[in-house]
Amino acid sequence: MVADSPQGPAKGQLVKAVVASAIGTAIEWYDYFLYGLAAALVFPQLFFPSSDPLTGTFLAFSTYFVGFLARPIGAAIFGHFGDRIGRKATLVATLLLMGVATVAVGLMPTYAQIGIWGAFGLTALRVLQGIGVGGEWGGSVLLSMEWSDGKRRGFIASWPQFGVPVGLIMANGALALCNGWAGPEGFLQWAWRIPFLLSAVLILVGLYIRLGVLETPTFSQVVAQKRVESQPVAAVLRVHWREVLLTTLARTGQQSAFYIFTTFILVYATHNLDMARG
């Protein structure tokens, strides 16, 4: 639940909050998009080689899809704890969860090494990614918004969204560089793992920035006044269920087109148009 921010928030902390939110969001969406791009480019061959190309692609994207199912779960979990123990702690947790899951994808043995268990491992890690990003986006917006004054609240809260396209560009760039450096064969054999492992470094950067941000004045005020909601998610769904439902349905069409453009188009380009991965 959001209360009005106290007057005159410290400018330094406001800047830190916005930077921490935007950079943290960029890192988490780098991780999230990286999986989708790999699902289009390498996962069918590496984790579903016994299937025909079309079926292998479908199975690879099925592991990608479970991340979307997990996102509302992550939003509910971290939304609950964000309103119970604070915004900062939960955002640190989402960053760690996303980073660990992404690095683990980069270490996952393929079908040639452990058979179908590799695909099961990918699916489990994708669920963790979905939970992490589900808690990240709303939390980062809230962190920025609650450090702003009333006049600029909407503008300040928009900055975490800036991290989403940045993460997409970073993920595409990292895979393109690795493909160009190692060549198509080297990329398929081992170089695709490098961008996933690089997430460990990015997470450390994100943690360093986020740990320097204080808890928001709004949440601190709620705690001081002993107005912390015991069941915040249930309270929102009970009072604002119409808004939640309408917002969810309104975003469905836009999100579907966006992910077709950012992921499936790679499959179409490389298989139907015979374009190179790089």
C-alpha cells in the first residue's frame, strides 16, 4: 500500500534510488531477454536435439513460456514482502535470485551430457527467473516513486522502464559479440554460455548500487505509524480487483506482439530467411 511521501526528500537519495532502479531493472531484463534469445538461437539444438527442428523450437519456447506463468507469482511474493519488510530488501533479493538463476543457465549441461534432465533444469531455472522479474519491475517503480515529491512522481517512476530496452539491447549485443568472436560453431558449442556467466559481474554491480540506497521515506513512515498491512496482496485484490484485471488484460495484446518481435522473429529470420545468427 502506498502512502504520500514526506516533503523534501533528500536529492542525493532520490538520484540514487532512480539510478539503482534503472540499472537494476536493466540487469534483470538483460537476464530475462537473454534466455528468450538463446531459446530461439541455440536451445533447440542443444537441449532438444532428438526432435525435428520445429518441435525442438516449440519445446525450447515452452521452457521460455513458463517464465511468464511465474511472473505473477513473483509479483505476489515480493509484493507481499515489499510491503512487510521494505522495498530495498526485496529488490536486493530479486536481483540475487535473477542473477543466480541466469548464471546457472550458463552452467547447465546439455542433452548430450545429461539427457532430458538438462531441459528440466532449464525449465526450473526459467521459473526462478520469472519469479525474480515478477518482483523486480513493480518494486523498482515503487522505490523510485516513493523517493520523489508529489509533482514529479509520475516522471520519476517512469525511469525503471528505461532499463527494459537497455536490457534487451545488452542481451542482443552480448550474444552477437560472442557469435562474431567464436564463430557459428564455437558459439553453439560453448560461447553462448558467456553472456549468462557475465551476469555474475553485472549482479555485483547492481548490488553495490542498490545497497547504497536507503529505505523509502514512505515505507519508513508506515512502519513508524504502525500501519504495515499484514496481508497486502489480499488487500489490493479485495479492494482493487477490477483495476488489476483490466490492467492485466490491457497489456496482453501489447506484450504478445512485443515478445514475438524480440524473440520469435529470430527463429523466423534464421530458419525461414536463412539469415546468419550474428
